[in-house]
Amino acid sequence: MLVIFNEDNIKLVIAKIATVDDPEKRVKFYELFNEMNDTYRYFKLYVDSDGDIMLEGDLTMDLRDGDFQPETLMAYIGASLKLLENAYPKIMKLMWAD
């Protein structure tokens, strides 16, 4: 998990959830993630150019004035893990399908 701090937001990336080597399966993951991402507001699942499954989100928080709120970040991380917990069985089902 990467937490990247910028001036206007915090980017959260959960990298390499799994890797999809088969090009035909990548297409199936694109379809699955397009469907799933329609229901998520703050996070997106995708397959990167190396075939790695990623989860990414941006938490808007102005950090220039020292207004960092760790409890907000922790809630955001918790939400990402909950989403991943719900999505993981679908990801693995597709990963291990023939």
C-alpha cells in the first residue's frame, strides 16, 4: 500500500493485488472492473500495463495549512481495505477460472 501526500490530496494505491498474464483474462478483468467501478465512488480497480491489478483512490485534503487529519486518512484506508475485502473473492474467482 502506498500513501502519497500532495498539497491538495492524498493518493492511496494498493499495488499488485494480483497479476494477470493472459491477455484474454485481462479483457474479462476490464469488464469486471468497469462494472464494479460503477458502484464505487472514491476508489477504482484497474489492470495496469504490466498486468498488475491495482486499487487507487484520492482523498481530497488541503495539506498546505497544516490541517492534516490522521483519523480521516485512517478511515479512508479502512474503506479501501473493506472494498478490497469485498472485491477479492470476485477477483480470485475470475483469476482461477478456466
